Amino acid sequence: MTVTRATLALAMALITLPGCQKPAGPPRDSVAAYPADWPQFGRTEGSQGFSPLTRINAGNVGQLGLAWSFDLEPGHSVTAPVEANGVVYLATRHSLVTALDAVTGKQLWRYDPHSPEVAGLKLRRAWGSRGLAYDDGRVFVGTMDGRLISLDAKTGKEAWSVATGQPGDDRFITGAPRIFNGKVLIGHGGGDVVPTRGYVTCYDAKTGKQLWRFYTVPGPGAPEDEAQAAAAKTWHGEAWKAGGGGVVWNAMTYDAEMNRVYIGTGNAEPYDRSLRSEGKGDNLYTAAIVALDADTGKYVWHYQVNPGEEWDFDADMDMLPATLNIDGKPRKVLMQAPKNGFFYVLDRETGKPISAEPFATVNWATKIDLVTGRPVEVDAARFHGKAAFLMRPTPTGAHNWLPMAFSPKSGLVYIPVSERGVKWADPFPDYLPRLPEGDHSYLKAWDPIRQKAVWQVEAAGPFPGGAIATAGDLVFQGQMDRSFNAFAAADGKKLWSFDARAPAIAPPITYEVKGVQYVTVITGFGASASLFLQPEQRITNLDYRAMPRRVLTFALGGKATLPPAPAAPAQVAAPDPDFKPDAARMSRGAGAFAANCILCHGINVVAAGAAPDLRYSPAVTAMENFASVVRDGALLARGMPRFDELTADQTEDIRFYVRARARESADVRHAGVKPSGG
Ligand code: HEC
């Protein structure tokens, strides 16, 4: 099967979630601010993922039960809800926003930005919304087509909407906007396929007026300011023509003490440095943490985790500001566990590393040199012109966007960690990630001062869920095996577990309404490529339509129940008596499928929850149905992109290939053999 470079890059990337300027005073970000609510991603502006609530605690969590559930339709649901003033807000699918009464689970309103209909080519990037934000009577959400939208939190009516991208660009929004000081900050995805100059933009939360923008990589023409001039010196040739990258698709953190924002930037684009920067240079500010003045967006400092990045090692993972006692002195630090496997503790006043140690298996570098701040790479990691290199971690990261949490009470950081390896080979277009059996994942409690794991529990499958910590000495985290769990913050003992009937890896939240503490998590899963996900299909039913997706809310003494998990659907291919083998068609169809369809429908047509498994789809056996879905966009509003550039013949090639795969799968199943491929 031909897998184009662009498709693979994309697959790798995808698998890969008030008032005016505040004067000095107690930092808004302290745990004392809005203790009852969870108004944005990670709860506070500093995104620590920690709640000071204690009604549900290590002593009574055994009595936690389901208070209510709310059924969601098929589509993306690995997303972080928020809660404010007794209302839970969530953005599922392509930013479909739902407001639910937190006590009863009753729907208050819904808002649909109709993103699939206007997203055009961007809809092909799979994904959906990973979260939203609440502030001062407004809800904020980004869309796949690049809009940032503000809604009236009471009614769901649009207050304002701005286009954050440029006409014809590849910038799309999946991440949650972050709010501080009456401002909204948003970045974008898109630094993997089409040359894209990454940026973050800050808007006035009331009006949507643009306040500032910071570019993460230089553009063509004269540098806009000193920060861009400094970055331009680290690129060679006409870099902007080939790529750029550094997109901020997730991590943005406000530091109230210093009135700064930290942004985490993505991989350099394209991955191969020889194609973008004559094979040299650090390529700032990709794969880096950049500190910006929160009022002006002006550069303050940067720390690059991977200079001259070539492995999709984003630093887009959450960054947690804290004050830690290091060598007897309180130090203002910023902590990040990016994809590359090192846990960084930076001095957030200067951006200098204080310590950096591996929190997962790392074989691309021996250590981080704290004097230069640079990783000491092993030679084999720059694999161009060398033997293939089985690298750990992978482009999906030792830690990805599903957040870690920091408990100031236990002093520990709770990290969802993946242990995986991927083979990189030269020439690049021919590499295929090969995942050794026995991938593992963990929830790790990490001591950021000693840079050591204190405890770890193994999680099912390679993708462990996002974690939160509470002052009730608990860590909540769900897993692919459908369990949603509470662990003792101190030693990792599992104190409570609930069968969520579907994977529950989305970041949970906790909040209090009228003296009752609740915990909410959204269930469901959809991988954009089955290539990484074969093992899970054996542990859970990931069928796009059959898998239940729900909002689950728990309280002490909750007595609500869920229907049993549905059995996996029969997966029988529709009768197809007219099918006749044709090798040439098969090969053309396989190529076109790989180039256009695998992200959602899966490698070798084995789907993993992001879209229906086409081998068993009745829409495939009839040519007209198939063409109306694929070329005319009959299911566009439901998230199936329109491929109107495909000719009738190419569409038939794809349909032929899908039918062939359906027969193959059926035949092998009958013979009692594991289906090939994937
Ligand atoms: C960005 C994700 C995405 C991509 C890329 C994509 N699809 Fe889909 N596709 C979907 C989703 C989601 C649905 C289900 C829509 C619904 O709810 O009915 C779907 C449904 C379909 C269906 C109808 C299946 C059924 O049983 O209802 C067909 C046929 C189909 N896609 C073919 C293709 C082909 C062929 C390609 C490549 C040319 C492709 N799709 C690429 C997301 C995608």
C-alpha cells in the first residue's frame, strides 16, 4: 500500500485533545479563586488540573455513584467540559456546544456552528473540539474552520464570532481557548501538511476585538520585530515556502504572578529538516515553550525542548506554573512533560531549565545538558542516510494533550504516560511506523523536585486518560478499558472504579453546586487512524455508531444506572455478488483510499471509532450511494467530508478496494485467522 508522506504526517499528527487588566493582588490563579467551579481547561488560568474541593475524598469516594447521564450522538467526544454557576458546558463533534444543568443533567440549550459545512478541506483533518471555556457570562469555543466564537452562557446565542485564520489557509482549531484578564487566547492546528506559519492571537473577551498576535516561526519578508529577527537567524533557505509549523494547538497557560502567558509550540514542518531549512538550524520557535507579555504579546523568553526538531516532538503539552521548594529555596517554576519524554522544570522568571529527567523510556537523547539547555542527542536519532532507528517515544508522545495534574497538597504531578516505539527510516516517505507488541501506558505520580516517579499504575491500552487531582487526596482518571477511576493521591491505590461502558479517557472535571460536589467525564473514543489502535479493538467495542458516548456525572450516593454496554455489531459485509477481482483497480483504489480516507476510516479499512467501518457499510455496495456520500457530500453536515475533486473513476477504484477488503476480512474470519493488515 502506498502511503504518501503527507498522509502519514497527518496521521502522526492527529493521533497524536474578567474585566480589565488586574492590578496586583492575590493571583487569580490561586486555588482560592472560584473554588467551586471548573470554568476552563485545567480549571484555572494556570491549568493545574487541581480542585480545592474536599467533600468527595479518599475516605468516602467508595460511595460515589452516577447522579445522571446524558446521551451524545456519534462523533468526536474526547473533550474537556467546563462548569460554572451550576451549568456544565461541553463541545463535542465539530464544536457542537451543549449546556446542561449540573444538578439534573437536563439540557438547557445547544449551539451548532455548522463547522463541517464551512470547513472545506480542513474537515479532512479529522478531530473535533477538545474543549471550551467560560468567563463572565460567556462561553468561548473554536471551530474546525478557524472561527473563535463567544456565546451568551444563559441562552447559547452568539455574542460575537471572528475568523482567526486567513482565507485558504490550513489553520483549524481543536483546542480550548484560554481566558485571563478579560482576554481570550487561541492558537490553531495545521502545521503538518500545508506550509503553515503558526501563531496565537489574543482577543478582547467582551468584543472579540484583536489585541495582539505572536508568530511562532518567521515568515517571508522583513522580520516584524526583534523576536522574529532572532528566530529568522535559526532558519536557512526559503523555509516559509516548504513549511514552518510551530503551531499552538493546545498549550497556553497564564501566569498571574508575572502577567505572562506561556505557549507550547508544535513540531517543525516538514519533519525532515533538510526539506525545510537546508538540514541545519534550531528553527525557532518550534518545539518550544515561549513566554509572552500577557498585555502586549511581546516575547519575553523561550526554551526549546527540541532544537531542529525532526520527529513530530511537539511541546504543545500542558504547562503548569507552581512554586516549589528546591534546595531550600522557593522557586517559581513551570513544569512540562512534552512528547519527547523528558519532564522539564523551568525557572519561569528566566526560562532556564532547573532540571529535566526522563519520565518514560527515552532513547533519542542521553540527557538534557542543563548548562546549554540542549538535549544530548544520540547519533542514530538523526536517521537520514543511516539505518532505521526504533525510537522511543513516538510522534504520539510519551505524554500528549490529555492533561497531567499538579496537586500543591501532595506536591506530585500526575502524568498519563505512553510507552511506545516507532521506527524511523530514510528515505522518509517509505517509513511506516511499526509498533512493537506490548506497548504500555501508565498513570505516573511524579515528584517534580526529586524528578522521580513515586508511584505508577498500569493503564489499559496505549492511551491513558487525562488526569485531575483534588484536595480530597484523590486523582481521577479514566482508561480505554471503559473504567473511570479514583486513585489515592499519595500511593496510587485504586479506591473506586466505574464501568463507563465506553472508553473514558477525556479529562474529567469536579465542581460544587449547592453544597454537593460532582465529578463529570465524557465518554467515547474515535481514533483518526486504526494504525495505532489495533490492540484496543480487542478490549473494547469501538464501532462508530454502536459505541455509547455520554456525559457522566457522579456524586456521593448517586443511584442512577446505565444500560449494559452494547455487544459489538455483527460486522457482516453486505452481499456483493457482482464483485469481480481486478488487481489494477485494487491497487489504484488502495492508493486513493490511503491518500484520502485512512485518517477516519482506518488503515486497510479497519476503523477505530472515528468513522464507520466501511467494510460493513451498506453504503458501499451501491455505486450511486457511495458516490453521493463521497463526491457530493451527502453526509457533510455529519462530518463526512466532500471529495469533489475525485473523478467518477477514482471513486469507483476506492469503492472497489473497500469491497475487496470486506471480502478479505470475511474470508479470513471464516478461516479462523486474524484479519490481515492494520
Ligand atoms: C475526516 C474524517 C473522514 C474522512 C477523511 C473520510 N470520511 Fe467517510 N465518513 C466520516 C464520518 C464521520 C462518517 C459518518 C457520517 C454519519 O454520521 O453518517 C463517514 C461516512 C462515510 C460513508 C457512509 C458509511 C455509512 O455506513 O453510512 C462512506 C461510504 C464514506 N464515509 C466513505 C469515505 C471515503 C471513500 C473517504 C475517502 C475518499 C472518506 N469517507 C473519508 C468521516 C470521514
